[in-house]
Amino acid sequence: MAKTAPDMISEEEISRRISILRRFRELLKTQRDRFRQYLEVLDRQKDVIEGGNAEEIAAHVELEEKIVADIFSIQKVIDPLENMYRDAYPIPKKGRKSRAKETAEESAGIPCLKDALEGLRAEAVSRADRNRELLSRRMTAVRSEIKTIRKSPYSKKSRSLYGEVPSPSLIDIEG
């Protein structure tokens, strides 16, 4: 496992780098899939918010929280792997070959995955903001409905229509 020339990389190092790259690419794909799943949930959530069913909204918020937690846990693994990737594949200076052909082929597609991931992340933020705005409007509408119900003469807190009649104070026992 000795290097034969100053710029040559040992087979062991190449296979280690390839395994890092494969794992990194696999995690990026998983993260991309989670973001796509999140976008689908946000779209369904938009419809539920507009429909106004509170139980379904709560279920979607819970599902959204689980997916976001999953995204963050995957990101915690991606960050160290990305650092390893950068260390293993520093940007080569022009005119020097610093990587073997195999590792270059393995790293192909990672920039595309990262770009797709960033696009999905931006789209998810946009849709989450849209849903937050919709939910805020819906909550305002519900609050105004509650206020009108409270002001109603038929609500429990208001006095009875017959409440103006004084209660009897004398009882006739002669009969």
C-alpha cells in the first residue's frame, strides 16, 4: 500500500474515497426524497387548511414535524460526510491530476444532487411560508366566527330571552 509516485493514490485510499462518495451520494438522494415527500405533504396541507378540518390540519402538522425532524437528522450525517468529501477531493489545480479516474466517475452527479437539493429546500421554504400564511388567515376567520357566536343572543353566556321575568318570591299555600 505504498505509493509509487508522489501524485499516485493507493488502491486502499481509492476504495475508501469511493465508499465515502457512495455513502454521501446515497444520503443526498435520501435527503432529496425526503424533501420531495415534504413538498407533497405541504401541498396536501394547503388543501386541508383551505377545507378547514381541524383534525386533518393537526395530523398534517404532526406529519410535517416528523418529516422535518427526519430531514434534520439526515443533514447531521451529510455535513460530516461533505467535509470528508471536500478533504478527499480538494479542488485540483490546473494541470495536475489529483484523483484517480474511478473516484472522478463516482463523484459525478454529486454537484447535480446538491443543486437539486437546494432547489427543493427553497421550494419547501416557499410552500411552508404559503401554508403558514393560509393558516394565519384561516385562524383569523375562525376567531371572527367565535366572536360573532359569543355576541349571539342564543349563546350560553348571554341572558335568556325570558330572563327579564322576575322570579316568584311569594308562595300561596292556601291554594
